[in-house]
Amino acid sequence: MAWTKKQRNVVIAAYLGWTLDAFDFFLMVFMFKDIAAELHSSMQVVSTALLLTLGMRPVGAFLFGRLADRFGRKPTLTWNILAYSLLEMASGFAPTMGALLLVRALFGIAMGGEWGIGSALTMETIPASSRGAVSGLLQTGYPSGYLLASLAVLLFYDRLGWRWMFVLGALPAVLVFFIRRGIDESPSWLEQKARPRVDEPEAARPWRYVGLTVYAVALMTAFNFLSHGSQDAYPTFLKVQHHFDTRLTTHLAIIANVGAICGGLLFGRLSERIGRRRAIIIAALLALPALPFWAYGSTPLILGFGAFLIQLAIQGAWGVVPVHLNELSPPDVRGTFPGFVYQLGNFLAAINLNLQVAIAESHADNYGLALAIVVACSAIAVTLLAAFGPERHGVSMTEGSRADSPAAIASPPPAEAAR
């Protein structure tokens, strides 16, 4: 099926939106030490800013998601990107640690909305046969943002300092002009709004999707422990345990994110052939043999090899997430459901950095041990949850896609079980 220009533009906009969102988020990971010194705070207090950002993302996913379900994906996405860009810039002007924590919490609300809206708009617009490949591409926006943040730190940080790096993070606002002119509203959302509304008892509404929601939140919690467990403390691991300087630390982060991009593209496309759950399971299990090189390597070469492999596996599994959640989502709440369960999983995993710091400090600053424990446990959890969860590979995203009965939630569809 041939793609239209508008369909291509939707993919570009969603990819760039998540890339620049992640860019803004990960800039701060490289600046903990200098922020703590200038604002007279400890590393533990500064790391709380990350906790607040992650913790407030479910709020943003729900608020912006409901707006997207009511007013449309396109206008809500533009408001969302503008909000997180301005709040990123405001972070650079925070006079105290308390003010910075407040701004980063608000930034978390704005950041929380982008992923769900962008993925819903994309999956509802593109041909069904392209969902797997596009899912992998969209999710590579996350490591692409980390990669851009790494390059920005490498090129500008020593000259600009942490405050002006936050100002640089306001660049995503430019994307708003492209979205307003280059893409159309989701055809699925337009179709839903054109259909007559079916009334149902008020008491039944909160319980329609509770089983599916609980499962999806558990899966996303494991996924977020897996990704943040491999990323948030990684620069600290290299600087504190291996005494690498900013340049070498940044080079290794770049290598890791190249692996992540390759993994997302590979497993997203693979999921179209072997199914969503199988692709997730294979990728998650591949993280386990990479752990010795990544967490216990003794030279930059071995650590770099491990960093590439671990992110190939972890972000390979993540490459299936956008399409998997959107296919599982009931159509009438697709603007809210994927982003909300994803960000609620983020909230439940937001303790990750503090947990890893506590494990490391209780073992003589052994960050390698902390990284290995969290990633190994998370990879096993993702594998088990994916293996016993539902799958709706190729489901229609317009009419006739309300496969949300308890039976469908509890087990894979017959076609998938027979694969």
C-alpha cells in the first residue's frame, strides 16, 4: 500500500516529538554534579528532580490524553510540545534547588503527554502492515534523544554551562510549525467522533478496561525499570567507578545509543513477522548475556561493546511497545490508554535511580553491581509478563476493534496462540 505525504509527515512528527522530548529529559542526566555544586545540594537531592519528572509523567499522560480523545490528536500534540519546550527553558533560570525541582515536576507533566498522543496519531494513520517497522522507528526516538543530548553535552557543555544547556532544550518548539502545516488529524478519531455516541450506565464506565489496564501497567513498570535501570545511573557509573572524564563518558553513551537505535529498528520490524510478544521476549532475554561486558568490563573497549549490546537488546524490546500498546488499546480511549499505562509504569519505576544509588553506596560505590541487579531482574520480569499476556497483532484501529472482553484480556487471540 502506497503512503501519502501526510502519512509520512505524521511519522516524522511523532519521531521528532519523542526524540526532542527525550533530548530535553536526558540533558539533565549529564549535569547532576554541576547543578549540585552551584545550587549547594547533594547528588541525592538533585536526583530527586529526575524522580519528580518521572513521577509526574502519568498526570500529563492522562490530562493530555483526555484532551486528545476529546479535541483531537493534532491540536493536543502541538500544545504538548510547546509546553515541555518552554518548561525546559525555564529550568535554566531556576534560582534555587527548590525552584528547579518545581519546574522539573511541571516539565514531567508536559513530557508525559507526548508519547501516547504521538504514537496513537501515527498508528491510527499509517497502513496496518507498516505498524511494526514504524513502531521500532518511533521508539528509537528515545535513544536518538539521548544520543543528541550526549552530542550536545560533548560539543557545548564546557562552553555554555548547565543553565544555557537547558535554554538550548527549548528548540523542540520549532516542531509545532511543522505539525500545524504538515499533518492531518487521525482518521480513526474523526470516524469515532462522527459515529453516534452509545450511552452506558455511569457505574460501568470505570470498570470497562480495568483488567487490561492492570496488566499493561505491570508490563510497563517492568519495561521502565529495564530502560531506566540501564541509563539513568550509567554516566555516574562511568565517572565514579571507572573515573572516566566527560568526553569518554559521552563517547560510551553515544555507542550505547547507536546500539539502541539498531535494536529498535530491528525488533520493531521483526515483530511484524513473528508477533509482538515473541519479539519482546527474544530481545529481553538477549540482555542477560550482555550484562558481564556492560557492568563488569575492565576497559573502555569491553564496556563499549557491552553498552552497544545491552541497549540493542533493551531498546529492541522497547521498539515493539508503541504498536503493542496501541493495538491492545480500546479505540475510544486510545489517546489516553497507551500513554497513561506507559507513564504510570514510569511512575512506579521512578525510584530506580535512588535505588541504584543506594545499592551502589552500600557496596563501596559499586555501580556495576547496582546496574546488573536491576537490569537482570527487569529483563526476566518483562519476559514473563510478555509470555503470559495478550496480543492483538494487526487489529483494526477503526470500527470493529473493540476486542476488550475479559477473555481477550486474559489470553492471546486464537490466531496468535497458533503461531
